[in-house]
Amino acid sequence: MRFGFLAVVAASAALATGAMAQDMSALFGNTINMTHADGSVTKLHFQAGGTYDFVTASGVTGGGTWVVKGDQFCTTRTAPAPQPEMCRPSMDRHVGDKWDEDTPSGKVSYELVSGQ
């Protein structure tokens, strides 16, 4: 399910812990475009205060919180349907980066783009 996977998607935007203070800023004020297997795009935005929000192609909005725990980047979606915390190994990402993941709902492609 697309919404059920948002916590995982948000975590996939994580950065390496060793460079967290410097590299995490690449997420703030920018957008992660998440393209689902059906071609629809969800836009993710991370804020420095530990929150994130998203908007789907159909206009559904929501969000939650994020936190770094050791070498893990963890997200908890609080709206529209709360989900338990999901953690994932951190990855270093910068504006312009593109990456793919295989998920239970199919292949998802991501791109970190400048601006919101």
C-alpha cells in the first residue's frame, strides 16, 4: 500500500550518521519526489525540527516525525493514518541524487530536488 510505505520512503532519504549535521541540511527546504510503480508521484519535505510532511498525486496530505538513532534514520507517520516507527540504515543523499528501491508495492524511484 502506498501510504503504508511512506514511513519507509521517508527513511530512505536518510543520511550517513558521521556527516549528519552537515549533510542533513540537504533535505531541509528541498523535496524528495517519490515515483511509484504506477507513475504517480508523492512529494516529501523534511524540516530541521524533526518533522516531515507529504502530499500525494491525488492531493492527500500527511506527515510525521523523524529522528536519528545511532546509525538509523527513523520515521513515525502521525497523519492521516498513524503508523509505527520504521527505521532504516542511513544513506548519504544530496540535491540531484536519484535512487530506486524494491518495495512490497513494486519498484519506487526517488529524486532529491531543490526547493519545495
